[in-house]
Amino acid sequence: MKPKTDPEIEETVTRAIRAWQERPPARVGDWGQTFSGRKFWALDPRPEDIYLEDIAHALSMQCRFAGHCKEFLSVAQHSINVSLVTPPPLQLLALLHDAPEAYLTDVPRPLKKHLPQYRDLEGRWLVAVCDRFNIQYTAEMKIVMLSGKLPPEVAHADDLMLATEAHCLMQSDLLKDWGLPMGPLSMTVQPVWPQEAKAAFLKRFLQLVNSQPLDANLFQSTQSTKRKTPKRVSSVRAQ
């Protein structure tokens, strides 16, 4: 075989170096599997790992208040309700504000504030979610999210629904000691089944990205008609 000349060797080395430089960065930590059968790395959030169906399914199967409520209330239904009481420009972000919990699981506030690494990951996941679904954010908003917090308008709506859900679904004796920044809305939160919450979450997402009017039957899904138990509908309405 004819030996390579110096230019050929140099070109080969250059290609090898370029391929090394352009390789995807190694993933961090261990991977988990999503509902749709995809891999994700909890310590390494990337937009390409994020899928709406996985978010909707996982959030519909997680209970608010670590399960310490009178009835099962999914994070998916909470997210929908938060989007309904958030100003329109931020409603899609409000719907997805708990999307990181699809990959990190829901951690109650009293514990979360003592877990700085979790808050850091939650912020990085939220930014990745925004990038995945083309949600625009300012540099200031990015700093806020990366610190594990929400933009003020979304945080206010989240607190409103926290107070309202707690008032409707928690034992009321201790609520005065929660130190919530505001009282509950004058409404009743009626939990729906996970399948209904998932379908409603997907429907709400499509409404927001397509700028469709609010559907009054948001929590009615084709699956709910197959149930023998009475169908329950959320009483939250857009404001």
C-alpha cells in the first residue's frame, strides 16, 4: 500500500480533530425512561429529550400536596388552572411551569426550599422546556428561572391556585399557619381523573399555541365517557 503523503496525513488528522470537536457532549448522570419509551437524563436537561405527551402523562399521574389532600388532584390539572388565571402573554409558560416535575418529580415547597440542587435542576429544566416549545423569554426571565423561581405573573397565579386548592382539598385547621401571600379564589376545585387531566392538558396546550378560544368543556375527554362514575368538571374559568 502506498504510504500517505504529509498533506494526506494532515487532512486525515484535521478531519479526526473536527469530528472530535463536533461530537455530542457526554451525558451527565444516569438515565431514566419516559412514558413514551424515551431516555432522559435528570441531571442533564436538553430540549431534544422533552416531549409533550410525556409531560402531560407524568403530571397527570402525580398528586399535589404529596398526596395529603382529600381527593387526588393531579399536577396536570393544577397546571391548567394556573394557566387560566395567568395573563395571556404568559399562559403557555404557566401551563408548563411544572413541566420539570415530569422528569424530577414533584417536591412540596417546605422541602424544596432546602434542596438547592433540586431548584437548580428545576430551573435548568424549565429553560429547556421553554426552548423546546419556542416560549420566548428575556434575559431577566432566564435568570429568574435558572434560580428556581417563576416570573412574577406566573408565580402569583401559582400562589393563587395553591391557596385555592388548599382551601378546597386540605384540612382547614392549619391553613392559617401556611403563610400564604394571598387568600383563595371564590371557586371550588373539583379534581378529575388522571386520564381526563392528561387529555385536558394536551387540549389546553393546543388552544394556547393555536390561539383558540377557551373550551368550556376542557376537562371532558373521550375516555371520561367510558367511566361508570360521575364525570367531574373543574369550575375554574378564565379571567
